[in-house]
Amino acid sequence: MSLEDRAKATAKNIEGKVQEGVGNLTGDPKDQIEGKAKQAEAKVRHAVEDVKDKAKETLD
């Protein structure tokens, strides 16, 4: 597990939540969609890190 990669994924998730929130407040569908996409990307990054952790546990 890379703590740095997890931190980047968490930052991306927060960025996406903020962007989606701004889109909700302004009624801008582009910001809403981009914010949700960033959150989805963060979820995938976390899943990749989970797989790496499992693989490392198996090999150790």
C-alpha cells in the first residue's frame, strides 16, 4: 500500500465532492458530472490500492 497513492485518491474524492457541490449550488450540470467522475476515479484508485494490499499480504 502506498500511503501517498491513498492520500492522492482521497484528495481527488474531496475535490470531486466540492466540484459536485458547486455544480449543485450553481445548477451547472458540467460541474456536477465532472465532480461525480472525480469521485468515481478516486473509488477506483482506492480499489487498486486494496488489490495491491491483498497481493502483498498473500506474498508475505
